[in-house]
Amino acid sequence: MQKDSKIALAFCGTAIGLLFISVLVRGSTPQTPLQANSGISMENGIQIIDMTAKGGFSPSSITAKAGVPTELRVATNGTYDCSSTLVIPSLSYQKTLKPTGTETITISSEKATGTLNGTCGMGMYKFQIAFK
Ligand SMILES: [Cu+2]
């Protein structure tokens, strides 16, 4: 039990380190910076929330419109850390995503209310969507 959580910690720690390095590397090349709520758009009346999963979830804090049929699109790109396992308790959703790809999670307008919490497989990386 304790050994497991230590391994998980090391796992997450390594992932955070890699993310840090990738941020540093990315900082040297001009690219569109990720901003809060930059991942929200509307497509044919459906609210699309774009998020990436790699060394955690980005953006990890999102404000979206409530009562709107929503799709959460989680993109992985060479994601081998534990954020490739996505857990959203309120949707009874748990899945290990492909290392590279996009997973679409449908959130009905009834469910698009309040705060939706998600975590990685070990509950260390978190994200939150506040439907307002
Ligand atoms: Cu984790």
C-alpha cells in the first residue's frame, strides 16, 4: 500500500519534471501560449472544451457555460504518465486513454452544472470545470 503510493509519487514527480522541461524548451520557441479558457469553443450548438493530458491536465481550471450540451475533448500526445488515466466520478467515467489521440467525453446539458472534478488514475493530478 505504502510502496504503491511511493511509486505513484515518483511517477507523478517525474511527470512534473518532464512537463517543466517541456515548458522551458517550449519557452524558447515562439508558440501560442496556453491561456485559461483558451480551450472553449462552440460547434453546432455544442460547447467544446479542449484539454490536454500529459504530465497533468491543461488547462486544469476551466470555466464553462452551464446547461449547454458539452463535449470534453482530452488530447494525449505521447502521454505515458498517469494523467493518461482519466477519472470523472460524477460521470462514472474512468478510462485509460491511448498515449496519443483524442478522447471525447459527452456531458449532457443536465450534467453541465456546478463543478465537475476530474483526476488522473492515482488522484494526484486534478482538473476542474466550473459550469456557470
Ligand atoms: Cu497521478
